[in-house]
Amino acid sequence: MKNIILSALIFAVSSLTYLQAKEISGKVLGADPDGTKEPVTGAVIRFVKAKTGAYTDNTGAFKIDLPSKADRAIISFVGFEPDTIASTSMNDGIEIVLKANATTQTIVVQGDSPALINKSDVYSTTTMTQHSLRKAACCNLSESFQTNASVDVSYSDAVTGAKTIEMLGLKGIYVQMLAEKTPTLRGLASPFGLSYIPGTWMNSISISKGAASVTTGFESVTGQINLDYKQETNSEKVLGSAYYNSDGELDVAANASTKVGDKWTSTLYLQGNYNNLQIDRNNDGFLDQPTRYLYNVMNRWRRPADNGHNMFGFHILGENRRGGQIKDLTNPENTNLYKINLATNRYELFGKKAIIFSGKNSNSIALIANGSYHKTTGLFGARDYAGDQLSGYANLIYDFATPDQKHILDFGASVQYDKYNEEFKNKDLTEIINKDREELIPGVYAEYTYAGIKDLTLVGGIRADYDWNNKIYYTPRFHVKWGFYPGWSMRASAGRGWRKPALLAENLGVMASSRKLVFDSNLNIEDAWNYGGNILGEFEIFGKEASFSMEFYRTDFVNQIVIDMDRAVDKVYFTNLDGKSFSNSFQVDFTITPIKRFHIMTAYRYNDVQTTYNGVLEQKPLSSPHRGFINLEYATEFNSWTFDFTANYIGGGRLPNTSSNPIEYQLPKNYDGYFMMNSQIRKKLSDWNIYLGCENILNFMQENPILAYNEPWGNHFDSSIIYAPIMGRKVYLKITYEIW
């Protein structure tokens, strides 16, 4: 309540103070470790007392009103150390240089484009900044990736509303989700985890492909997605947003930071989501999307200090989804309808303690810890599901670097605890599938970085983790970055990743069917090697800034839990891999700024994903080999108006085998490709932002997404064969108010 009252006071006071101001202009530059300076796009300049602020444009330039009274300006951007300057020292034409954050070794310098590439990072990382997140102004992360060429988002089934991501051609369960370098949204949280994080809470999202650092764990197979939350040094003092769309969804969110005492800062994050509109555009008797009620609260406390910092907080979430049949097309008087009900509660505690030691070398030690309890109960027709997960994680890491940053050594120890309880009624309603397990996995690791050769950086790491129910697993990973020509760099990586899946929760989509779930005994861990690399270059074409990148990654599974829907139409088999399973992912990107403030980003990706099903190596079903992407953005001066358009081409692919069904319930062997187009207009009015957008402009929807929808209690009902949107055109309006 104290935070809410303080936030309200900030709104009131900000309109009464610092009315007289003088406008000045300046530029923000970022300094690489070698001293090279380049413009920083999207840096934040805000005055502490006046609550006013500005962003830098694609040249690093900004204009801001200088308060009439003495004040302090904080200049910040992800990957750099924040700087503080007295307003009395700020003159017209001032040049501000931000220093690289030595603890992240990540500097974002590539223009005001849909996604920023971390040129100095040895890992293949793309960062979506606040500018990028504004390009899809909806409510949560499941929408934010729509304007990104690296991550694909799709529905897992036609009734629960769950969305899944893909990277390097494989499901999002093989991507390690992190919240500021701490594993999160694992296990039971994975089906709906992306919808639990509002975009307005985010400062940035970093997407790393291929083998990741061993310091964050062993579960990364295809890469990592790291979420960086807003805090007082890199965001608005107060932000409030309201969103509504033509499908009846209302979302309100807010975050506010306030000083508590002399040293602590508290940031409160709030979200509420409500949708009770029943939509059945294809007239199959089923809701196209479930109704939804959600509340979401997070509070973070932070205390910076000269020798480190402290942070702790909590996150509480509750959600209810209701979907399924709303009328029986064959018998209007039938009240025995097929229903989908899912209720979720999640509680999380987290904290971080870091100490930086004085001396000529750069030394620090940090303890990162979190604990969570996640519970989901559900009903799929007459089949009950109940699952809960208790998890704990701690990571103690020591970082050493020589003064010239040529030698960096990270080493430490971590422990992961998980206790799962999962039960599901099988097809005959008498068999109870139980997937309870408890495990404690301690591990140790070390990672060495050598940058003693000009333009060449080498990173080698290894970790050993002990599964108390099995054995020791070793996870080696290696990275190299070579700047072989001015403006051009090459990266390569190789490494192992392994994980223990939550088999029921990660496959909720197949529960919404009449299929019987059949599990092999003694299912093993999922174990894979990933290797590949990319080439990135920046250059000019007829004096215009452009960039090009090309990448290839291959994932080879030593073992995989194969989800086989081809062997029988009335069953889904969960088996250990018996044969080969791999993914080859090739992508090229090209961006150019043909005229000032007009950005074009294009990409093409080819995924070759094959798995052995019942002795036969086949293309993975519901996976599109060909993907095309283009994003166009134009902004008027000072971003007063911003126009954004995104088009995706999703190529055709293979469907699960349904040839043994009655002819009226048989699907073709393949599905055709289609286009998805989204557009958005943003108007900035001082502290207000108004967004008007349209998703799925062409109104393309999968025809008959629910197989045998007229017989939901029969043997052929299946809502899990989804390859295209199940919702049509959607128009939305969003309004945000910001105080700096």
C-alpha cells in the first residue's frame, strides 16, 4: 500500500513542479573495452526530481528540457554502467560516454532496429530492448516475439490457449529460460510461462543461440532466453498501461519504483488480465479461445553499494482458464458438454548478493538463489489432471579478471532441487498416470575466457552435476569469436545440454484429445549436442547503413523423449529415442536503413528437423521447414509517430498420420504454407503513448482445427493438431502513461 500511495503522489507532484525548462541537445556514446566509441540507441536520460526523460535516437542524439532547479540526470542503457550528471553541468552539445559493464561483457551498439546484436559478446546473442518490445504492444512475452526473426510462436492446441515457442527448429522446452541469469519458468510453468510476464515489466530480452555458458546450468540445449526486468536505473519511475482488443481481452499493468530510506529502492509490478467473451468464429461449437482471469504481482527490493549490491523479491500469480464446448451441434438440448478448466497458482522468492573486491584485478563473488511452488489443476472432458512442483536453486559464483580483461575465470557451485507430483486420468478413466519424482542435483563448474590475442576471444567451460538418483553428468562447452575484418566477426560454439522433462505438463496439448497416453518404462534424460556458428558484418550500401548475418546450427540428440502420434490415431507414445534425431537450422538476415529513421529487416530460415518414429526417420510433424520474415519501421523525428509492419511466411509441413481414421476424420499428409501480417501505429504525446494495431491482417485461420469436433466424447476427437492460427484478425488499442 505504501508503494501505491507513493506512486500516486509522484503522478500528482510531477505535474506541479519544474514548469520552467530550457531545452538542450546532446549525444550518448558507448565505449568498448578497447576504447572504441559508438552511438548508443535507446539510452535513457532522466532527471531524478523533475521526473522528465528522453531516449536517444539511432545516432545517439537526444533533446531534453533542462530543469530550472538543480537536479541530477541518470543516463543508462543495458550493458553499460549508468552515469549520473548534475543538471548544472549539462550544456547544449554535451557528449556523454557510457562505460561497458565489466560483469556482463555485453555491449549493445547496433542501431535502433527491431533487435540489437551484441557485437562484443562472444556468444551469439540478440537483444530485444524496450524499443523492440514496443513494436508488439500486447500484454505478455508470448506476443513480444512476433517481431523477432529468431523465435517462432504458435499454439500448442485449439482449446487451452497455450502458446509455445521454437528456436533452431525445436520446441521451447529445449531453450533455457532465465530471469537475470536465474533459471525460471521450468517444468509445470512451461506451457503458459510466456503469458506470465507482461512486456511492460521488461527492460530487455536477450536471445542466445547454440551452446550457452556453463555458469547458468546444464539445461540449455538450443540456447537461452534471459529476461531483464526494469529497475530504477534503466526505466520510468512510474508506468501504467491499459490494453483492449476486439477479442474481448482487457489487460492493465503497472510498475513503479520508489526510494525507501537512504539506500533501498523498491519496484512494484502489477498486472490484471480479464476476458469473458465467448468467441466461436468457425461455428464448431467450441470456444476459439478460453476465457481467462489472471492477477500478477511482483515486488523487488534493491540496494546498490560501492562494493556490490543486494536484491530480493517475490512473485505471486493466479490464473483461471475455461474453454471447450459451448453447444452441442448435433443435439442442442445436450448439457453434457466437453469442458476444459485449468487453474494455476504460482509463488516465487528470489534474491542476489554480490560483493566486488577492491584491488588492481577485477574480483567479485555472487550468490543467486530462488525458490518456487507451482500448482495446476485441470479438467479435460472427463479426464482430471493435477500437478504441483516445488523447486529450489542456488548458485555461488566467483569471478576473476586481470586489469586488462585478457584473462577471466568464473567458477562456482550450484544446486537444483525439484519435487514433482503429477497425475492424469488416462482414456479409460480407470488408469491413473503418475509421474511423481524428487531429485537433488548439485554441480560444480569453471569457465575460462582468454582475450589476449587481438580480435580473438576464446571461452572454454565445463561443469559436472551429480544426479542423486543416477550418476555424474559432464557438460563441456566451447566458444570462439574472431573479428577477422573491420565491422565483421565470426562466432562458433559447441557443447552439450541435458534435461529431465515434466512429461505431462509439457504435453498438455495432447491431453485435449481422446488419445490414450502410453509411456515406455525407464525413460531416460534428454541429452543432446549443439554446434554451429555465425558470421556478422556491418557495412554501407550507397552510403546507407546495413548489416548481414548468416548462421548454421545443428542439434544432435543422444537421447530424446519421442512423442509419437503417427503409430496409432487413438494413442500417443512416449518413448526413448531408438535411432537418429537431429535439427539443422540455417538462417540469413539482412537489415538496412535506406533513409533516415526507416529500417528494413529481413530474414529467411530453413529448418531440417527429423526424428526416428517407430523405426523410420521422418520429418517432425507440425514443423515448417521454410520461414520468411520482413519488418518495416518508420519513425518521424523524435519518434513522435512510429509505423511498424511485420510479415511472416510459414511454409508447409507434415501432419501426423490419420489414415486409419474414418474418411471424414482423415487429414492430408501435408499442410500448405501461409502468411501472417501484423501492423501497428504508435503516437507519443509527452508522457503518453497510444498504440493502435492489427494482428493477422489477412484473417487467416486453420480450417477445422479440432478433429471430430462433433463427437468430442468419441474415439477420434483431437484438438492438438495445430499448425496455423486458430484466431482471426484482431484489432487492439493500448495506452501507456510514463513518469521519469
